[in-house]
Amino acid sequence: MTFQIHGLPAKKFNALFELSDEDLENLQITRCSVDAAQGYPCRVSLKEASIGDDVLLMNYEHLTLASPYRASHAIYVAKESQDAVLGEGEIPQSLKLRPLSLRAFGADGNIIDADLADHETVSERLSRLLSNASVAFVHIHNAKQGCYAALATRPGEFDPEWHGATTPNV
């Protein structure tokens, strides 16, 4: 079984960078300047933001389906980031840098299985989870902080509804 990983679409976030810091604060969004080579993983590009980049730290509802597992958590989005375009089985660098929590859901938004992975095991564990016909998608989280990182599906089976809110929680 193979998989495909999806980042969030840039178009959901582009307009937020035009807002003033006061307007962002009213929306509970923080503008930051990246000050370290690692620690600001962009959920759009699925790359680490570079030192000096502007990023927004915000709450994002990543599981909006009506289930007990409906959830949101903090994410970073880098200014002017481009949508990640990944091939089958490709793991973006930002997911290779930290321990991951993999949460497998059915199309109804209920959890079916879960696992932990690192850069050496993520491919095998995603493939295993998605080999279960009951699993529709897998949400990938950073295991330590719990932040939503990306979505994994079987190739060609992407449904935007599995990827969270149509707009951030603003």
C-alpha cells in the first residue's frame, strides 16, 4: 500500500498576511519572525521556514467532521509559501525532523487506529494504516507538541473535507 501526503492550501491563509498585528491579535493569531533553522514547520509547503521569514501561528481546525474526534491545534504558515506537491510515498523533510503521531480515521471522522513513527518508520507505518480498507485518511501530528502537521491518503483519494476547515478559525 502506498500513500500521498498533502499540505494545507496556501489560498486559505494568504489574506491573513495583509492584516495588521492588531487585527491578527483580535483573531488570536501571532505574527512571528523565524529565529531558528528548525522549529517553524509550515503546514502549506511542508518545509521548515527559513530564518528571517514571517510566519503566522494560529489555531486550525484540522478535523471538522461531526465526530467525538473533532479537533483543532496550533499550526505555522509561512508568508508566500507555495502548496506542497508531493509524489506517491514521498515524505517531506519537515516530517523527517521530529517524532510523529499518526491517527487513522474512517470517512465518518471516527478514529480506527493510531501509531507513532520517526523518519525511519513513517513510510511503513503510513502504508500499514492505509492498507486497512476502513481507514479513509491519516492525520499526521508532531508527537511532542501535538500540532497538526499534514494529511495522508491513498493516492487519488484526497477529499478536502478530511483536511479541516475551509478557513482558519478566524
